[in-house]
Amino acid sequence: MLVLARKKNESIIVTAENGESITIVVKNIGRGVVRVGIDAPKDTLVVREELTTRVRSKSGAREEP
């Protein structure tokens, strides 16, 4: 896992081999909460991790630790 430090309004760009990129921007830093903006191609699914766990639980799939 790559861990990067960013300040408010700084960004990280992830580029795939096909040239498409995803930009992640730190929008706000509060008490225990960081708000990020994500700019991704329309065909890219962006989902919070806890929602994928919930979907797996409802479908009967085994949850990951």
C-alpha cells in the first residue's frame, strides 16, 4: 500500500495503463473526517468500502476481514 500525505486542496492522480486517470482531491479536513473529491471516468465505479461489505453480507457472500 502506498501512503501519501496531502494538504487541503492537494491531489493525487492515478493513471491506468490505458491512459485513463482518476484524480483524488483533499477537499476538507475536520475533526476525525477527511472529505475527498474523486474525478473518474464515467464507466468507473467508485464506492465506499463499507458499502461493498454490506452488499456482500446481503448477497450471502463471505465478508473479508
